[in-house]
Amino acid sequence: MTRQILDRKDFKLGLFSSNCSGGLAVTKIDERWGATWEENLAMAKAADRLGFDFLLPIARWIGYKGDTNFHGSVLDPIVWAAALISSTERINVFSTIHTAFNHPMVTAKQMATLDQLGGGGRAGLNIVAGWNQPEYEAMGTLMPHEHDDRYSFAQEWADVVLAAWQEPGIFNMETKHFKLRGAESEPKPQGNKVPILNAGSSGQGRAYAAKNSDFVFTIVPDVATGATIAATVKEQARTEFDREVGVFTLGHVVCRDTREEAEEYLKYYARDNADWGAVDYLMGLQGLHAQSFTPEMLATMRDRFASGHGSLPLVGTPEDVADQITALYEAGFEGMTLAFVDYVTELEYFGQKVLPILEARGVRLPR
């Protein structure tokens, strides 16, 4: 099976965070996303049928407090990916793996197994170097908490995974943190590699992604700034690492027949019924323990965190939403993830109303 997600022929669309309670909407409404297996299976089958390119989960072990304990219930990404790959026909399914909590030799074996489940070419790896200090404490890890140290460790981790996929027999390998003697890893994934995605918004995070991933996944405050970020990351990959990478960003969608309906629903779930306790806790963690956002960005993004975890809002009619996605395509992005309050009903509407517009414009090819 060919890896369509890597073909660069058009703008790729994925779904993000459906394995987590709430998805990306930090809201208290009764109908918020529950992230049950039944819901995820329905979402994945719909996305596969509609022609979406990939599914991307979040790895999470503790919630974000507030009234709902946002992301307090999370399906394990590896198990989730295995079940969804087996339940769909075409769509790529990523597994999100934290380097600090997973041994690279184990991850290499798991990804090779997922690759076989999908007939080769449908499994993908999303590497997370870590940022959420309370999770380190909850897991009792002794791994470094400092931002730069996490990326140094993550580089060694990625090197071991690639060695496991590419070394033809028994091998030895020694780094600062890993001392492998008589290691071997079979089976190998198709082509001795799976598609790799890495989220990087800090300078070092983007450099790590440019060196190791096929797609750099980065949050942006607006399209104009995003265009500069995408161009910079691609140039860095070319000049420093002699590599070509694609750049993805993330957004959340509120799409209705009229703009007024969309804005009214956004206000309903993300302002009138936002879980502000969880929003402020999440933003505090971002400011204290990550470099994904500047303090200035954090100060102006409280509403955006409530509506979609800080991602770009795509709000309005199908034409409005298609315009915003087209702008990202023209800005140099290779794709993006989307999130909905209801990943099933709203996804069907998006597929019926927005995808045909994108196809008519040549942003996406018919699936």
C-alpha cells in the first residue's frame, strides 16, 4: 500500500484529539465529546469514507482539572490505533508516543506491528519530547524536565527507533541514556520506516522536527505568521539537515449554514459554557512548562483555548471555512488537523459541504 499522506499532491486533512474527553473543546456542555470507543469507531469510519487522510491522537495520563477535568479520560494511542487500523480501509492512523514514558525498542516493535495490521503504509508515529511537568511527576519519571534536556534525550530516542527499523540483524548501540547490547528488532515496517510527525513550536522543537520528522506539526496564531513559520521550518530542514519536510497546523471547526449560527454555537459552548478552570490551568501549564506560546500570545488566547485548545478557529459557513483552509494551503502548509465538538455529526456536515468546495478549487484531489 502506498503512503498517500506522503505524496504531497494536495492539502492533507486529519482529525486530532478524538481519543480524549472533550476533544479540543474545553466546555461544560452536556453533549461534549466523551471519547468513548464507540464514538471513536464511528468517527474513524466516517473519516475513512469521506476521504480524510489521517487520525492523530493525544497521549495523556492526567486531566486538566476544572469542573470537567478536561482530558481526564483518554484512550491509549497504541491500542486505539491498532483497533482503528483494523476497522478502516484507507486512512492513516498515527500513534502519539512520549519519549520519556516509552522505551524506543518497544515503540519500534509496536509501530512495525501496526504497519503490518494496516497492510503496510497506514501506521504513523507522532513523537512527543514532553512538556507537561505534572505528568512527569504523576508517572514518577526521573527523566530530565528542562526543555533543552528533553530534546537531547528525544534525539537519542529517535536514533534508537530508526536503528531498530533499519539495522538488518543484531546490533549494539550506546548513547548517553541507552546502552544496547545484542539488540534486534523484527519485523521491520514497510520501507524500514513509518511516517513521522513531531510537534514543535519553540525554536529547538522546530529544529528537532525538521531533523527527524516528515511533518512538522506547529500551532500558529494566524495565517500570515504561519506562512513565515512554514517557510522558515522548511528552509531550516533543507539547509541544516538536507531534508524536505511538510508543515501541518491545527484548527477547530464550527461550520453551519449561516455565519450567525456558527458564531452563536461558538459562543454557546466556548464562552457561555466554557470550563474556565480547566482553561486557566491549561494556559498556566503552557506558560510555566512549555515554550509553545509566548506570554503575549497566551494573554490574548484565552477564548481560543476554550474553543479549541489554542488552535486556529475555522468558524462560519462552508464557504468561510473553505476560504480559511485555502488560505493555509496558499501560505505553504501541506495539511492540518481539525477538531469538532461532535466528531461524528459535524464531520458528516463538513464532508458534505466543505470538502466539495476544496476539491473544486484544487486544494484537495477527490478521494
